[in-house]
Amino acid sequence: MTLIENKTFDELLPGASAQLVRTLTHQDIELFALMSGDACPAGMDDVLSSSDLFHQSAAHGMWAAALISTVLGTQLPGPGMTYVDQTLHFHRPLALGDTLTVTVTVGDKDTATRRVTMACRVSNQCDDDVVTGTAEVIAPAEKISRMRAALPQVVLQEKGRRYHHLIEMAQGLEPLQTAVVDPTDSVSLLGAVEAARAGLIVPLLVGPEDGIRAAAAQARLDLGGYEIVPSGPGATAAARAVALVRAGRAEALMKGALHTDALMHAVVDAAGGLRTERRLSHVFAIDAPGYPRPLFVTDAAINIYPTLADKRDIIQNAIDLTHALGIAEPRVAILSAVETVTEKIRSTLDAAALCKMADRGQITGGILDGPLAFDNAVSLAAAKTKHIVSPVAGRADIFVVPDLEAGNMLAKQLEYLAQAEVAGIVLGARVPIVLTSRADKTLARLGSCAIALLLARHNAGVRS
């Protein structure tokens, strides 16, 4: 904490000056846009900024005016002054990376009104004028000395940035022929159309045609160019979609307005389903702004109380998924309430067995450790406090939950309390299954489709 002391009217001598030096960062540009609501394209959009007047990322000129205000309010005259007038001339852009020197200099004084004219100059590292002008203030009459207030720390977080990255990774890949099952509500139909517009899928809209067209009318969507495969609703649509996959017409499934149980029943049907030797499992691919890497939670939607053998497949499915997304050797945290093995908690026994299975080559492609409590899995500090030495603790990629209840609550807590974006996909079937929720936002739906596309093309490359 530093002391701020003002200069009274009588102490202000013509020619006296004060300075502030700041280097312009991208965070400054973002914070100014957030505070003012002015998302100036020159600073916020690299593509637009490259084609505008300045041909570079630049801050809003009023950011310099704010720095002038800082010098006037904290240094010269300082606390107790009143801002009356400001005139500014903008000479050149405030370019990203510029080191700016803000100088205010005492000019004319009016004893009757205590008004003082201050010359203002903002220059860059080349001593070029960036902003010049004058400010008129009413100088304080009394001496003020106080401690500088501690400003709050601000951390800027871009929600969904990892989904944007996945969508970028999928660009250039042939879109997935995707059977969208029973898209008879506007939310699920819109999600499919948005994914098609993004070049991620080619939707086959499977379900009652009247219902699909009614949903399109409600959402004001033009279905021209999209194929409708007429069928009954719900389970009937699911069976028809599975048949399209088996016939080679579809490479993925996407859940529409039907219940998850109805879709999965058709997928696991012994006679005409899409099962493989693997246990089906679900992965939430979560973009949590406060976590430094993608976060995958499994299984939180398919297996209610998985056995040890189920968990082996659940883990292998998740590892294979992360490989398709570019994570060569994911760290797998097998979660429990505690980090020690105890016969009183079955999940700790499963964790120990699963780690040994990985040692013996029954699970491959990742680094496993467990049991780990959630704090030990995400925080190096928490792991260190408990003297846990582990290549996984504090930096896990995949989080294997004890059961569906724990996984579902964990994912929903991250979504609603930690502002995470949550995408989901079902693994272990012959094709990826995009398992969306009615509450999913657009970016999460696009993220799920991007994951399905990357996985399908990766699997095709592995098989070839």
C-alpha cells in the first residue's frame, strides 16, 4: 500500500508535472471493452483490425483519456480535485505493445475559482504524440493524504474457448452424415442445423415429418437442403436411425426430443443395434474456465453403478477419445471421497485394481492413478499438502467417477457454479452418439458435434 498525497491550489506551480508509464496489453483492451461495453473491432477482432485504418490491433483512444484521469486524480493535483473540462486530440493509434508515457503539466491558474488548466500529453516509446490536449480542474484547497486503495484482481476468462479450438480442428474434415433422432422440438432441430452450418455434420432428420416441420416453423428455420427421413416418434425414430447407420447411410447419431433411454435401447438392441465388444459409456467434455486444460468426466449418463469390468471399458473409451482430440497420453484420475485404499469404500478398491490393470496392459494409452479425491486431482497444492506424489494429481485430464450420480452432480456443479461449458458424447458403439440436453447451449452442441467428427475421422484413420 502506497501513500497518495495531493497538491493544493497554492502548491501547484506552473510547469510542475507528473507522469505515469503503462504498456498496453491485450487484457487492457478487453477490460476497457468489458467496462465500457464498446467492443471496438480494432481491438477485439484481429481480422477486422487488420483491414481497418490502422492495420493493427489498437486500443480505444479513450483508454488514454482514462490514464490521464488517473494521473490527475492520484498525483497532480490528486485527491480532492474536481474534473471540469477536457479537450483531446488523437494523433495515432494506441497499438498493442506500446509503452505509453502520460504527462500532465500545470498551466494557467485562476485564484478566484481555484481552476487550473493542465496540459496533457500521451506519448509512445518513440516519443511520438499519441494524444494531446488540456484538462481543466478545480484544485483542492486542503491537504489530503491517504493510503492508495487496493484494486481488485480481475481474471479474464473466455468461456468455451476450447470448443472453439475443437471446431477449428474439425475444419477441412468431411462432415459426418448424422442421423438426428426425433428432432421435433425447436432446440434440438436448431442444434442440428447450426452444426450443419458450421460444416460439422450433414443431418438426416429422422422422425415424424409434421413434427419436424412444425419445429422448423417455430424456430423460423428453412429446411431446404436437409433430408427428412419420415418415421414414427421416439423409439420408432431411434430404431430407424440405427438402421440408417447399419445400412451405411449415417456415420453418427444425434439425440433429438426423445428420452435418452429410448435412443440407447435401440443402440444396444441385440438383434439390430450398434454394440461392440466394448461397454458403452458417456463422456462429458467440459470447458471449465478456471482449469488450465480440457476436463473429461466419465461416466455420468449411461452406467449407473458400473462394475470393475465396466470401469475398465469406461476408462479405455475415454482415453481413446482424448487421443482423437490430440492428447497423446492423458492423465486419468480415478475419483473417490478419499485418496487412500479402504475396504469400507468400494470405489477405492476399484481404483487400486484399475491402476494395477493398467500396469499389466489391460488399459493402455494413458497414465492412471487413484484413488484420488477431487481436490487432489485438480490442485497441485492440495496434493502437496497431503504428501501425494503422483504424475496425475493436480493435472488430471480424465476424471473417472464412482457412479452415475456422482458424475452427473459433478458435471452439473461445474456447469452452473463454475460457468463451465459442457458437451457430451457416447462411446463404445459402432459410431459416435451425440447425447445433447435440452438445456445445452449452442456452443456446447457444436462442441459435441466437433468431438464426434474428430473421433470418427480418427477412428477411420486408425482402421485404415
